[in-house]
Amino acid sequence: MPQLILLGLLAVGGYFAWKVVKREMARVDEKIRKAKMEREGKPAETLEYDEETGTYRPKDEDAS
């Protein structure tokens, strides 16, 4: 009998964990969708090499 109770608790816990994961996935998807919509119509940023850090960064349009 204790095994059934433990199995039931695990099932309920798994159900609620799945709901939390689905909610988080929907939140991230909406955030990505909004960012993509904001980005549409804007030209892609030009990257320039930063010798100090050894990485590429977006080019400053104001400095030009």
C-alpha cells in the first residue's frame, strides 16, 4: 500500500511539474516571438572585431 501512495504522489508531482514546464516554455516562446516582431523591418547589425576582448560586437552607429 505505501508503494501506491508513493506512486500517486510521484504522478501528481510529475503532473504539476509538467504544467510548470509548459507554462515556462510558453513564456519563453512569447518573449522570442515579441523580439522577432520588433526585429522585423530593422536591418541586421554590422559586427566589428574588438581586439581588446577578442570578440565581435555590434558596430556603434553613433561613432561613425
